[in-house]
Amino acid sequence: MTAERFYQKFKRDVLSLIEADRWTLDAGDVRRWLELAAKTDDVVRVAVNEA
């Protein structure tokens, strides 16, 4: 499952940058991150293309 494979990278790339006490992310935010990550990370690219 993609979420299990990349949650640490997502946490590092996205969640660690959030400075607000309250925030929300939706599925579109996650999809955009996957698309951007796939451009620079071969492992993510393969997973996105297989999904």
C-alpha cells in the first residue's frame, strides 16, 4: 500500500513543515505531494505508476 510505503517521507516533506497549531489536509493535498515526489524520487514514481 502506498501510504504504508511513504508515510515517513510524507511526514518529513509535508507534516514537519507545518507550523500552525491547527491544520487540515485533504486527499488532493496528498495526491499533489505524490505527483511532486514522483518527479524527483524513482521509488515513488514506480509506486504511483503501479497504483
